[in-house]
Amino acid sequence: MIFICDLMLGRLSKYLRMLGLNAPCAKSPGPPDTGEHAEEPPYFFTKRLGGPRYERTIHIRSDRIMEQLGEIRHIIVPHIRPDAIMSRCIECNVPLFSTSRENIEHYVPEYVYHHHAEFKQCPSCKKVYWGGSHTEKMRKWIDEITEAHG
Ligand SMILES: [Zn+2]
């Protein structure tokens, strides 16, 4: 399933990516062109009221990220796979690949290099992720959202 976020929901799209969901940002303000995803039409999360009708448009009311996630929790939770959490670049929305320490030495702070053994990297922007790159707070939030309705 694809969860397209309009341009005003950039922060929401990053949170969805953190959960491992495929959450691209819309390239244009209108609803998505479903032609290429005819079998499983994407959801379209938007702040805009009105505009062209699209069946799977979900209007997001709140401006606060945690409330926005609450509004769509029932939609996204069935699509969250535990093994996919934190497997996607939150900037680029592409799956990360595992890489060895030697390959990322120049991309991470020295203490990170020395204190972690498992690293993942984004093939697009080269950003490196490691065990501690998501804060405790994020972990807690992810546990909450997945446990509450999982
Ligand atoms: Zn990236």
C-alpha cells in the first residue's frame, strides 16, 4: 500500500517512513494519478478541503503531528510490518541496505563508528542509520502506535 502525502504534510510523511510505510510526497497539489497503481489505489492524505474528488482521499484536520497520526492510525496500523520499521530512509522514502562498518566510516561521527556494529545506508542520499539513530522518544512512540491497535 502507498500513502501519498500532500506537500503540506511533509512531516507526516517522514513519520510514516519511520514506520516502514511507503509514503511519497505528492508531486502536484491534486489527487494522485491512480493509473499506475490501479490494483491497489494509494491513500491520499491532504490538508486541502475541496478540490477534485478522489476516492481514497483522507482529509487531515490537525496541524499537530501526533494528532495527525491519531487521525489515520486505523488506516496505517494494519499495514505496519514489525520487520519493516526503520528500514526506509525518512528523507528519500527508499529502502535502506545493510552495510559494513568500513563502508560508512566517513559518514558517521567517530563515537558512533566505534560503538555500533550494524549500519544501514540510504542508496539515494547516502545517509547512514544505526541502532541509536532513532531516539528513545521515537522508539516509545512507535511502540505506542503499534501496540495500541496492532
Ligand atoms: Zn535517503
